[in-house]
Amino acid sequence: MSDYILLILGILLMILGIIGCLVPVLPGPPFSFLGLILLHLTRFGHSTNPVLTTQVLIILGAIAVIVTVLDYIVPVWGTKRFGGSKYGTRGATVGLIIGLFLGPLGIILGPLFGAFVGEMIFKDDISYAFKAGFGSLLGFLTGIGLKLAASFVMTFYFVREWIA
């Protein structure tokens, strides 16, 4: 009975992990990794041909940590790489927070507009502000892509081990 509870919790964590890749306040890859751990603790995670060996779990855990850390660094790097200042970085953060209340499109466009407004406050130059805002958006989308890739790999291993 406890195996089924852990399996259901693992499935829910895998779903939450993928959702967390798109919603910035939820750490997607760590949730996906916890789902893998829960599956590994059940009899479903110990088939005759185990896919989830300890080495694979350690590697996927490291990937979850690295991608989660990069998710905070890449948008700032994108803003700075495209010439943004601290105002653009802070504006992107504020735009992201406001965008959370505006749905998926707000989550994507919030950092762009936030960085744009921040740079306009810093330096009254539209092309400069747009370039920094675009860098923030590019960094944000790169972070989402990295998180989705990591969570999908973990979901693949979850399903493969569960069915094997």
C-alpha cells in the first residue's frame, strides 16, 4: 500500500516539476528529482533491469541543482550581455513578479517590459532599453529551456523505470 502512495506522490511531483519549469516560483527540476527518488524507494523502482542506478540518480540530482542555480544566473547574464545595467536587472525581476499575476504571457513578457522600463529610468534611450530588455527575455527563455530539458529527462527515466 505504501508503494502505491509513494508512486502517486512521485507522479504528482513529476507533473509539478514540469509545471514548475514554466512557473518561476516553483523549482521544477528539484520537484522532478524528488519524484524520481520516491519511485526509487518503491518496488516499482527496483525492476529486474534497474534503469535508476545510484550513479544515474546522483547525476540527475547534480543536474537538478545546476539547472536550478543557472535559472537565477542566466537572465541576469542575458541582461548584462546585451548591455543592461542593474536597473534593467531589477526591472526584469519586478516585471517577472508582476507577470506572475498576468498568466503565461505575463510570465514571458514581464521580464522584457520590466528590463525595458528599468533601463529607461537609468538611461533615456529606447534602443538601449529595448536591447537590454531583449537580453533579459532571451536569458529567461534559456532558463526555461534548460529546466524543461532537465525535467523531461527525469520524467523519461521515471516512466521508463516504472514501466520496466
